[in-house]
Amino acid sequence: MVVATNVPGVTFGPNGVQLPSEQAVLDGVMADYNTAFGGGLNPSLSTPQGQLASSTTAIIAEANNKFLKQSTQIDPAYAEGRWQDAIGRIYFLERDPSEPTVVQARCTGGARVIIPAGALAKAEDGNIYVCTEAGEIAGTGFVVLPFACQIPGPIVCPAGSLNTIYQSVNGWDSITNDADGVIGRDVESREAFEERRAASVALNSRGSLPSVQAAVLDVPGVLDAYVTENNAAAPVVAGGATLAGKSLYVAAVGGGLDAIANAIWSKKAPGCGYNGNTTRNVFDTAGYDAPYPTYPVTFEVPPALPILFAVNILNGPLVPADAVTQIQNTIIKAFSGSDGGPRARIGSTILASRYIAPVSLLGWAQIVSLLVGSANVTQATFTGAIAGTTLTTSGVTGAIAVGQTISNDAGTILPGTIITAGSGSSWTINKSQTVGSGPVKAARANANQVVVNINQVPTISADNIAVTIT
């Protein structure tokens, strides 16, 4: 028995699946009902048969929409979830798991004391951090080592908050992080996975910048990397960094330093010039017996650039008591890319507009303004010393003013330290601390965008997200 229907079906054309309009489906359903009941049915949607036809149409339309969605999942541009994982496996790729926040911590103690990989420290929020690279305390009395949070994900670690030795090591006296940690990430998003899948083609090549970057990003634990080069014989300045003639520049954050060096060397032939603040020896074990040929590879572990935010929202009956905390957490989540959008990266431009939509999605937040800033654009530079909440200044270039956030390259000034009052050479700040005399920068979140240099990694702290409700 052949059953005919007046309901139009799904068709396939040069642009993929084509769905019939819901009106065409409704007309077909009503025509089928009319035939089944011998004709003469009232087609009004207010009748019982009209309501039944409307319900049937909605069911068919939902099934069609699901079919359309599934049909798009074979296209890498639209694939997500399990379908995207399947496409990735064609390229022998697995979705990256969540990664922990990483911190450069200053460990002080006796000379020649070795801090082993696996040593533990505790932050003020109770999170435990594990040392990922062994190091020896030199004659300076300290060594800077990378620590990673044991709990993966975008966990904020402000400067000075990693300050307790959790696992005793003989001769290790204290620990602190002079700068904000680089926040981790959640499980790799659809957008990030697709970007890495596209870059995986370069991973199989050698010598090119994309192949070097792909290899570094493939190192477990690496959160971000930036790669460029200078083909000229003379040094050049690019993105705020000076590149030596005929040299490669790689900046990377997170991951093992030796593994990063090996990744760089594997994609760039020996003899290439390098730039950066970190050098590791790579051993060529292919076809050689010990002692193996050794090649020093230099790259940049970029210092932190704290990003400042100033958010102003309208007050109203729907604004909750924890509005400030909710806005801060929302911006931190967007900063790390956990909301599905792009994360703040080395050498990027951070747009204030990127954070308007996530804050607006809170529902109750009516944004008057949302601005960003950093110490890359200062309102004043000076020599300053802090005792308690008093800031004493001299040698001022520019103009110091109330509302500015102050910082120093050493990272010894607490994040979110803001000038609240004062004039001349004596100012009051909002956070009590003791900082010796040295260079200080004063900045304000008053711009629509912030440019991050290629030798800087953008960091975020709730203390640097100022929220006002007017």
C-alpha cells in the first residue's frame, strides 16, 4: 500500500539541506487531514482539526531542524561536541583538557638549595600549586620557578597570594609570586579546537613560523604562544620587543621549559639565532651516542601585563547585593575564553567591547561604560615608596591623580592599588603595604582597547576590575 502525503519533504541542493517553510508544512498537513476525513474540513486554526494540524506541524518542523543541525556537523566550520571530536581524530587530534593557572614564583632560601619538581605551595584562596621545573637557589638567595595549580581551569592567582610553603624542603624559607598568575582554561572550546585543527597542518611541516607555533602549542600545559622572526641583518623592534638580526622569536607561557625548547628546535634548523629571557639546552640523540651534540635554544617566558577594567552600571531594583562579584567573575571568565569567545593572548589587542555582551547577559546589568587600560599607557611615571597607605613620590613625569592604579615591574605593589587622595609628593592609597623606593607607573582604565606586546602575557585579577554602581 502506497501512502501519499501533501507535506513537502527535505531536499538537498548545491548549498546543502533545504527545509520547507513551516507554512508549506502546515498546508500539507491540513490537506492530508482533509483527504483522510473525506473533505470539507474547516481549515481555521481555531478548530480542533486546525489545532491538531498546528501541533503536527510543530513536531515535523522540530524534526526537520534537528536533521538540518546534524547535517551541518560534517562541516568543520560548524561541527561541535562529539562530531567535532570525530573530525579531529582524522587529524590524530584530541580535544585539550582544561589547563591549570600557572605562576612564576620567587623561592628564597639558602644558597645551593634545590627546589624539586613536585614541590608544593599554597595560595591565600586555599588552592595548592605544584612546582613544574626543578631549580637551584643561587647566590642571590632566590630562584624563580613555575608553579601550576592542582585544580585546572580559570583560577585567579593575584600577585603576592602564593605565599605559603605547603611541602617543606630543607633550606627553602619562603615563596611569593611577584606578578599575577596566567589563568588557566576550561576544556578546549569549539572555536579553539577548530583553530588548532586548522593549524595542525603546519605541525607536519618544518622551518615555517606556523610549524614552530603549532609545535609549541602542542606541548602539554602550554596556554599560549607567539612566534615571529627577523629576516633582516640588523635588529628590529616588533611588537615592543627587540629582535636580533636573522633570528627567531618565540614567546610561550605554561608547559615545561625543556619541552618548549625541544619543540622549537625540532621545527627550526640548528644555527638559527634566538631571542628571549630563557635558555635551555637541547640534546640531539638521533643517530648519535653519548655525549650528544648540544644546542642552546633561547625563548621568551613573557612577564605579566595586568589588564585594568572600569565598569559603570546603573543602579536599580534588580541589581543584586553581589553585583560587583558577579561582574568581576564574568569578566574573568570571558578573559580566559571560558564563555566560548576569544581569550586574551600574547601580542593581542584587548577590546573593551569584547566584555560588554557577557556582562549584559547577566540580565540586570545596564552598562553605562566599560573601559580598559594597562601600564603600557601611563598617565604618570615616578619614583615612589609606600609605607602603609601612604605613597611618597618624586621625579614625576606626567600627572598623578586620584583614581589611578599604580604598579611596578618588580610586581611588589599589590594588584588593585589605587590612589584615593593626596597631592604634591604625598598620596593615599587603598591598600596598606610596604614597598621600597623604585620606579612606579600610574595608569587608568580609560580606553576602548589595550595593545599587549609580544613579550607580555595579559593577566587579570578581581582587584583590577573596578565596578561602580550609579
